[in-house]
Amino acid sequence: MSSLNPKLYDSDVEQEPIRAGFGRGLKEAGADEKIVALCADLTESTQMHHFAEAYPERFFQVGIAEQNLVTTAAGMSLMGRVPFVSSYAAFSPGRNWEQIRTTICLNETNVKIVGSHAGVSVGPDGATHQMLEDIALMRVLPNMTVVVPCDSLEAERATKAIADTPDTTYLRLAREKSPIVTTADTPFRVGQAQVLREGADVTIVACGPMVYQAMIAAKELSKTKIEAEVINCATIKPLDQATILASVKKTGAVLTSEEAQVAGGLGGTVAELLADELPTPMTRMGMQDHFGESGDPTELLEHFKLTAPHIAKAAKELIKRKGSK
């Protein structure tokens, strides 16, 4: 439990936008002179202004031109730099996917693509800006790592961690304030999932802001004598297969929760794993093949049944399918 925020279940749990952690992490990673940052006219929104103010000679504003953004970064990487590029996820990778595929992945460059304002919790910006397909788009690319931090502290650790790897990486960030689940001392390693709560009845695998909702759901389930194991799957590719399979072998049922399309997202990759290795009763929670809507972020999460009560209800129904309850 030392890896968890001691105020996690309190009504006044600390909250901060996940993207804020990226801003801090990038500034700290910038101590390495190989790090450069490029933005598509959204410097403060993506929190890249911290780096720009600290290292103006290594910050590049390319304007609203996401295709140029990643192509320029690919060239910088081939010259020995470690570029971080940021924009709204709806535009990067949403608009420039072909350039990412051809100039970054095909050439095995070391570019870090940061997609901010992802998920329905973007809120009133509406369906055009609520990027829900980015995990699927990036997961399918060869030579691409996909990381989705659960809170701002994990985003800070993840940013510093990916800066030290030679791998092309997609870092997915949410816009709105999210409860802090972890602590400053919680370990983070790319490719490693973390069991945040142990249980024997059902496994809940979540990523991003949904990790908090999963933890609240698990607490509520415990009141009905259902013990859910909660896994924070911050790295969706490469998937930590060993941790997930070990948990599912114990519980016999798995539920995934994400703020993205379940097809091709976290739910998709866990389903593929289980189909190959351990067929298991499963429920995938997330966006079910439809776009988002404009509204208050909290109302949208409830509207799309992504809050803790819906997770708890789905977990109970899932357990009935395995016949143990």
C-alpha cells in the first residue's frame, strides 16, 4: 500500500491534470542536452512551456502543422537528438499518423510523441477533440511503445523514464484534473504493470484516469465480499503479459477499463492475450464503437458508464459468468 496515495479514498483527494506531470518531467529530463522539444502551437496547453522557458535554445515552435512536427522530429532524431513532440491527440497522432508511420517508425527513430487532451474527459470541446482511437492507432505500429499514465505523478515519472530509453514512444495524457493515485516514490518502469490492489474474485485492468475509478469500484465491491485485484497497466505496448496472466489465473475473470475505444485499445490487447494464452470470461469497458459528445467531463464519464459504480456493477455480472458467485 505504500505505493498508493494515503488519501486515495478521501473526498478531498489531491487532483491535478495528468499533463501537468509531463511538463515537470520534461523540464527535468531536459538536463540532458540531447533532449529537444517541438510543439504545434499548443505550448501551454500541453505543458511544454516549462521546457521552453528553461531551454529556449532547444525548443522549436512549428505552428499548426502536425505533419511537419513529427517529420522534423524524425530528422532531429536521426542526427542524434531525442525529440519530444506534443499536440492534442486528435491531431497527433490523429492527423499525422502516416508521417509517424513512415518517417518515425519505419526509420526506427527515437522520437517521443505526446498526445494531450485524450479521452472523453476533454469535455466541452466535443467529439472532434475527444481522441478515442489513438491507442489503437499507435499500438498497431511496429517499433512503437504506448504509455498511458494514471495520474500526474506517474506522468512525471513516465516522461523521465521514456527519455532514457532508445525507443519511439507514444505518451497519452488527459486534460482535466484527475485524482492522484500513486505517490512520488511509486516505482515506474516502461513495460511493467503494477498490481495496486490484490484480490481473488476478479481482475480489473485499467489505464489512465480509469485506474482511480477502478480502485473506488474495488473498494465498493469489497463491501459485498467481492475482492477485486486492480492492475494499473500504464504500458499498453509492450504489454506486461506475465503480470496479467498471473492475476487472471488466480481470479478467473477479467474486466478492462479505459477512456478510449475498446477495439484496439487496452481491452483489445488484453483480449488478444487471453485468446492466445488463457481464454477467460471478460468484460471490456470503454467507448463501444461510437464518438464522444460535448459536455461536462464528470457528466460524460457517467453518461458513457465509465465511473466506479458502473465498473462495480459490471464486475458483479462478470463474476456470475464464471459461476463462482
